[in-house]
Amino acid sequence: MSANVMPERRRVRVWFGKTPIADYIAAPELAFRYQDAMGKRFAGLPITNEPLPPLPDPETLPPLR
């Protein structure tokens, strides 16, 4: 993996109505394990598992002032 390539990240959320009650960001393997565990713990609540956009390359960001 090159220094400028960020690994894929996923966001897992457990929802109670329109309110997320758990929010977890991790690499895909860990995110799917977390989703499975939360599905057992919070049976019946919706759980989303979505990819996150890649982080920007630090070299392309404007300098801080």
C-alpha cells in the first residue's frame, strides 16, 4: 500500500427510530463483525453499514493559517 492510499472505511450505525444509538467506523472486516454483533444485541432495530468516502490527500489540502 502506498503512503497516499487510504484503506477503505465503513460506518455502521444502529438506529432507534431516526436517532443513531451506536456509531462505529472501521475497516470493512471489523465493520461487518460489529454489524453482526450489534444485530444480535439489538435484534429488531435497523442497522446500516455504509462505505465512507476516502479521506483527502493531505498534500492537496490548503495550508492552515
